[in-house]
Amino acid sequence: YLFCASGDFVKVYSVATEETLRLMGGHADLVTGIQLNPHNHMQLYSSSLDGTIKLWDFMDGIPIKTFTVGSKLLALYTPASAEDSVFVVIPKKGERDTFQLVSVTLTKGAGQDLEAKELSVVLDGVGASMKHFAFGREGAYVASVKDVTLQVYFFKRKLLNRFSLSTVKTKGGDNHFSCIVCHPTEDCIATGHADGKIRLWRNFHHRKEYTYSTLHWHHDIVMDLAFSMEGTRLLSGGVESVLVQWHNESSCQKDFLPRLGSPIEYISMSSDGALCCTLHTDNRITIINSNLRFSRSIQGLIKSRDVKTGLVVDPRTKALVLNGEPGHLQFYSLQSDQQLFSLDIVQRQYIHQAGLKQSDLVKVAFSARGTWLATVEESEEVTDPELQLKLWFYHEELQSFQLNTRINTPHDNHITDMCFRDMDELGDDSLILVTTGRDCVFKVWVMVEDTDPEAQHSVSWTCDFVGSYHNYQATNCCFSEDGSLLAVSFEETVTVWDSLTWDLKCTFCHPPGNIRNICFGRLTCSKYLIGATDYGFLCCWNLLTCALEWSAHLNVAVLQPDPLSEHIAAVSWLSKESSLFVFKPNEPRPIYIQRNLCKEKILLAAFVPRDEPEMISSEKYPWLRKSQLFFLTDTQELMTLSTKSLEERLTPSSKQLAVEESLPVTPFSLLLGKHRHQQAQEDTDLGKPVVHNKQEQASPAVKELLHTPAHVLPSASFLCTIFINSLLISKEDKSADEVADEVEMESEKAEDDSDEEDVTEMEQEDTSQMALLGEMTCKLSKSQEKELRKIRKTDYSWISAF
């Protein structure tokens, strides 16, 4: 298994299959450290900014204990030498940006939630990163780096040695520490530096007689270091995207694994030394064999330099599509949190050099069924950019997009927007692509049959119409739901065109301020057109009356319609906080407002259709039933709006006792479930209310016992009393008449077994409905009931002959 801290979750990956096996949630803030329990390798510790340390049983994905420390935790260490304590990094009280390494005693107790307030400071004035600390051989000492200072604290002698390097940068050298790691079997410390050097420290027990040797290959900062399990090899990584393996602390003996894609941020070794793992800045995990050969890769959402394409949803896979590696388009699966595939659009080698003007992907659009993909790439030249419009067709056999048409310089200046006509694609003549540009025109592109006999494809794309409005720059475009109208914004004006004849139907103007976003209403609100201006106005125009229906003063940064409902999401940016407003165009009043959604600026949003509509328990989120809303912030964090409350999301799985239907079940439980279902069905068919007794309901104690893994349960003797008591049925006082009735019923049981259900039905009949109607129910006497049963047994089959 491979463990990875991801946001406020801990992910468990399978090394063999690369799939996410478990998502362990329970922390209320960012997870800052994960460490295996050195005394039980089936358990995992995690620390978080929420001030808690959790002990997990990662095989079942449930938290065993939660220790509340009460301070932000920025790093976590669990050396095997510490019996009942762990080490964490916390902020120093009363001082900003000052941190301490402290030892936390983990309280022993029976409960699941415990307080861990016993803290003792080990080192003061330390760095806040996991990379800035390392525990030495057998936990005898701890080493810490910050700026140009190395501190080594010896636990037994309570001795602190401090070593400082020169702060003066000479010949391009920079002595600032970037990371530290300790040799597993010898007294040796390896440190990485900002100038690419690696120093190996020895004899650091003495303040004056210490020595260090230097290894140098990296041309820039050493991002992380790791020793092999036996300590004979040292691994280093940095911005060069190359993993370097040093042998015997010699600069001459080293191996390389190059072209790993992006800078290496972290390096981790497996406990048996067979595998090494690197984490990269593009959100990729690479698994590498001990012989320095690439094994597997787990790719999450790539952090691109700038997401110019926006968030687009692929209709075919429901994947998010956006900029990935330079010149590539990434298809990211939201369900599996992995990249499905990457499509090379620019098809040129990208050179990682600052200031070099290179082509990159700027616009993307899919046709309604995902059969066609349109992309725009342009160079970074501001005045005279090189433009290319490419049309890609999805090849079913190859399961990939193939380039169909390449159009050089489709516009004379930057392309500002692009959209397909969202209609049925069965008829190719209905498929239209529109592009808008700063050259003051919009262009309509259509498919034509290719007459060239040497052409690879039977169809290609060509320009069919060019439109403009008073020589204003065209900024946005979108089609109405039925595809009959095209709206194009020209600076402060919105123009509406007939998509069959390309006649200008009407214009809407809202000065001052250029139109930033436009979209049509859908379904029952299809007669409305919504626009947002950069001067902070949200406008709604009625297409039937050609008049302004309503407007609101709102600085809208993102305007996103839901493709499956009438709802439109608007995200505003004001006073350094993003707020969300959801509304229907036919009403000026929002149906949902979430102020201070996040502190970061939200740049993009997308509604992703759900596979099946979700049952929303909260009244606040009926608009999220068919689609899920995702946001991308300026720090390139992908967020979604959850319909569950914080308590529901943070309740550990051990407390959620109901077993999910989707989980695999045993043959016995299948048989039991089938039997119960049949019984319930029989009861329903007979028309009697299904009454569950206490045994069928099963108390929480029984469920807890059945659903908790055996290796984390207390002893059987402790559970026995609780378990037996939970199975007992409470004794109720019965009147003398009821007892007599029961005796009589039992005597009749032998006489008539088959009719027992009917008697029970009469006893259990609900009288509340009758009482509500003001009717009195007459209870039959035992003799009358006996008479009725005799009549029932009479054979009337002879009447069928007539």
C-alpha cells in the first residue's frame, strides 16, 4: 500500500494496480503528516491543522483513536524509540511564524476521543516543513534545519549542538538549507541546499570537531533526500526532474533516472527497500524499482501554469477537461481522482526556459455528444500571435481523438471565445462552430465533404459566415438551448443572431462596462439571456419582449449555467472573498446564497452531470440534485460544494453503522437478506403493516459488534454482558384478560395452525385511523372469532362449476 495525504483526506493506493483503495476522511482541515505506527504496522497516524492526531486501521479505513492536541499541527514524526509519544511541530504561542518541535504523550483510555495535552518542547525556532526534521539512528537524536543553521539535539545527554553556515552568497552558491535526512545505521546527516549542493555531516557530537563532505550535481535547489534502508545509497531530487542515486558518499559513483516529467518535491522509500516513490509538482506520484527503473505512475489533477481553457466537461466520459502539461489537454476523472489520458494538442517539444515565447493551448470546446473537439493554440506574442484552430474527431476504434482539420490564422488577433451549436449531431449539417476574436469579427465554421481524393478524411471544416458589429471587439458567444439563436457580445453590447439566416435580430446594451459573460436560460427559462459586466452588473433580458427584465449590482467573476436545469451559478469576488449566488432567470431573487465560500479567488466553475439524480436531504440544495458544482481557484485547488453537513462528512465510518448496499456481501448475508425481503413482501401482500420486533431491529451494540473489525475490539469478557442484554426483550406487564386470551389461543393452535397470522393481524390492526374518523371499532369475542374461522374453512370450490 502507498499512503498519501491529500487535502483533509488520507488516500490509500494499491502499488500493484495504482487504484485508490480507500479514502480515509475525518479530519476537519489539511492533513500535514502521515506515519506508520512503529509498534503496529497495520495502523497509521495522521496529523492535521485541525489540531488532532488520528490513529487509523487502514485495512478497514476506520479511525481507532482521535487525540486532540489543541494547536495547529504542521508535521508529525513517530520514531520507534518513543513508546507512548509522538513528535509534532506546532506554532509558538504569542509569536508569528515561529515554530516548535514538541513531544506529545498519547493518553491511554477506553474512549475513541481523547485529550492529549501533555506537551514538552524539544526544539525551539524551527522550520515548519516535514523536510526540516530527521530522527537519527535508533532515535538517539533529532536534527533540524532552518535558514543556514543545523541543530542536533541528543535525548539522553539533553545536549543541543548548533552549526551555522555562511549567509554570504559566493560564486552563485547559496548555503540555505532545504531538506535533511539521517543515516539509518550510522551517525551521519545529509542536508540539501538552495544552490544544489548536498552536505554529509559527521562527528557532530562535538561542536568544534565536526566534519562535512560535499556532493554536487543539481544546478538548483535540492528539493528532497532519502537514504535507502541499509544506508548504502542516497537519493536526491530537484527541479531537473531527475532522480539521482549516490553510492558510498562519492561524487563519482552515481546513477540517474531522468525525464520524470516535472520537479521532484518528495522522495519516500518502502520499508523493505524494494521500491522508491517520488511526488512531483504536477501532482504525480511515480513508483520506482530499487534498480532505478520506472515502475508505475499515479497521476492526479495536473497543476498547470495557467488554466486558459477554462473548466470543460467531456460529454462522453463526464471527465473535467482543462490545460495539463504544456501544450496538452488533460482528461481528469472526478470519480477516481486520476487522469484518464492526456491529449497532445500543440505537438511540439516544450522548452522549460523563462522568457521564451512558445505556443500553448488557450481554448477548448466539445460538441453535444463529444464526437468533435475544437482547440485553439496561440503563441505568447502579445501584438502578433500565431494562431491555429484544430478540429478533432473521436475515433471509436482507437478510443481517442484524431486531428481532422488544421486552420492557420483563423482570426487576425487573439480568439476570445468559442462554442458549438448544441443540437442533435445525427445530421452533420446541423453542427456549427463559432469563434470570436479581437479582430472585431465572429466566424461560423461548418463541415463540408472533402473533394480532394488524397485527403485522409471524408469531411473537413471551412468558414461559412463572418459577422461584425460597428467594428467593436467580439468577446463572448453562446447558442440558445434549441440552437436557433446565437448571442455574441461586442464590448458593451450583446447581439442576437438567427443561426439559420445569420440575420441580426436584436441588440442589448448596458453601458458602462464591457460584457464579461453571457449565457442563455434553459428549459422553462429559455426565453431569457443573462449577461455580466465588468463594472459589477448582472443583467437579465427577455428575448420575447426584447427588454431588460431585471438587473442586480453584483461583481460576477464566473457565470455558469447548469445544463440539466434552469439554475445558473454566479460567483462574485469582493473584499478578498468569493461568494456564490444561485438563481433562476425568471426570478431576480437568488434561491441560494453562500457568502465567503472561500478566501481564494474562484476563476472557473463547471456543473458536472451526475450519473443518477441524488436524493438531497437538505432543503438548501435541491438545485444540486442532477449536477455537481466544481470550482477552480487562483491557487489551482479544485473544490466542490457538498450537500452533506460537516457532521455527516466528518462522522468516522466506525460510527456509521449502516452497511452500504454497494459493498461486497457474504453468501450468508445474501441468503438472510433474501429471506427477510420475502417475508416483508408476504406481509405487504397480505395487507398488514410490517411490524419489526426488537430482535429484527438489532440494537446499536449488536451492530457495533458485527461491523467492527475483530482486531480492534475489546476482549470478549468485556462485551459479553452488553451483548446478552441487547438480545433480551423487555418484559411488559399483561392484564389477566390478555393472559387468559393467550392461553385460549395456544389451545387453539393445534386445532388451526394455518390461521395464526390472521389473528395476529386483527390484534395488530391500527385503530388510530378509525379514531380519527370518529368511528368506534368493535372487538370480536373469542367465540365469534372461532365461528369466523370455521366459516373460512368451508369448501366453496363446487360453486366454480356454475
